[in-house]
Amino acid sequence: MKSSYSLIKLAQKALAESIDFKSMIQLAREVIPNYDINIQSGLPENLSAGSRIEAARQIIEDMDEHNFLIQFINSLLGTQFQGYNGKVYKISGLNELLKELYFIGFIYDEETNTLLENRNIRKSRNWGVLMDGRQYSFSFLWIDIAGYSKLVKRFPIDILQSTHEDYISIVSSIIEKRNGRIWSVDGDGLLCAYHFSNKTLSCVLSAIEIVHELFAYNRLYNRLGEPINVRLAVHNDMCEYYNDDRIKRGGFIENLKDLGQKSTRMNSLIITGNVKSMLEPVLSDLFIPLSNDNISDCYYYELKWGK
């Protein structure tokens, strides 16, 4: 999907008027490794700092052609907000560029020092900025309905479909309001990911809220006549991002699913040790060590009634 003419022109102006030629190329290579402006454009090899306008034009066009323009602009903005190679740059036309980005659904978040999608305007799997083949740190949540295949055989399709839609709606709303993303839906199983800000806290709080909301749903709105029982598991890990099913087939994702499906009590949440260690005591103390000879360093949370 190609970018708007105004965004391309604003980005070209900002790059040409703000960044020296050498740093332009370095920024481009952070997005496209081994980027060679001469090969990409056919421009003469003696293209130098005196041709910054032409270089900026070509770099922005190349980034747009490869669908990396937002990622490149994200790096460009970082040269002012974070500095680059020991120097802080002043981006020319910054306000106009930020306004255009806001118009298409992006805001620059100074807490995370990155462009983030405005979820009221757009929501994409990669938050608009992650790049295929790059390593990132995520908090992952797996959730599924226990015994769903049996429910399919026992209940009328219309009632079951309505219940499933309610379930997806409840989970989606909770995930997305904390800037998470649902990466896959396999029937009743959902793989969700968090990446920005305090991703572990956001993931765990979302999972706890899902437990509570589905409990209320079972009591007040469930038309099946019996509760839908869910199992949830949260784990932190590094992985290469891809905008397809390669992540879903990763070994640790399968382990996360197994953890949720085989080890979790009904209507409870299990977290691994690397998740618990990232939580403040007021939250981590809610989790109880899981007693299972086949699993170590895992903890669970379940909804409890006071006496």
C-alpha cells in the first residue's frame, strides 16, 4: 500500500533539510540492510552530500516502494527525540509531519520513543512499525475454551455461534484497549501479543480481566445453560516477527498452547516465572505456585470468593 503524496513530500523535506548524507544512508540501512542508493536508483556513484535533496527524494521513494516508509520515518523522528550516533538532530517541518502522521492514524509516543497506531483509527498486526525478520521482545497470551469440541456436538449451531461471537468480542475489546494484538484465531483458541510500553503488565492485567469478564458473562448472559470454561497462559519471549503464520508455528508458541491446554485449571490464568519476575509484588503475590511434577516455575491465578 503506497503512502499519500503529502506524507512522501513532507518526509523528503524533513530528511533533506535535517540529516547529513552519511547519516541518511545509515538510517536507510537500519530499515533495509545493505541499502545502496546508487544501485537502488541508478544515480551516479559520485552522489555526495551536495546532492542531499536528490538523495532524500530517492530514499523516501525506495522506502515507500518497499512498504517501509512508516518504519523509516520512525527512525528519522528518533534522531531528534532520542539522538543518533551521539548527536541530536532538529527535524525540519516536524509539526507538519506529525500532523500528517496523526491524520493517517499514527502518534509519536514519547514514553516509548516510537510511532504508535491510534487504535481509534487503525489497528494492524505489527502496530504499523515492526519489520519482518527482526527480533523483538513480546508478552504472549494464549486463551482457549476447554472442551469446545464437545460443546459443538451438544448445542444448536445458532446459539453456539452467538456465544462464540460474544467470547471473541469480550476478549478482543480487553486485548486492544491495552494496545495488544490478536495474532491468530483458531476456532476457540486465540494467540495475543503485546510489545510496547509495560507489555508484561498489560498482558497480565488483560488476562485477569478476561477471567473476570467471562465469569460475569457466564452468570448473566450465557445462553448455553452452562458456563464456557477458559484456560489462559502468559509467557515472555524474544522472537522474529513475521506478518504471517511463521510465528504461530514457532516452538515456544506451541509450548505456550500446551501449557494453557494441559496445565491450567479451568477459568484461571497461568504465568511462567519470567512473567512473574516482571510484576510488582502487589500483583505477583496474587499468583500461587503451580503444583505439577512435569512443570516447574509456573504460577496460577484464579477468581476467588471472600468468606
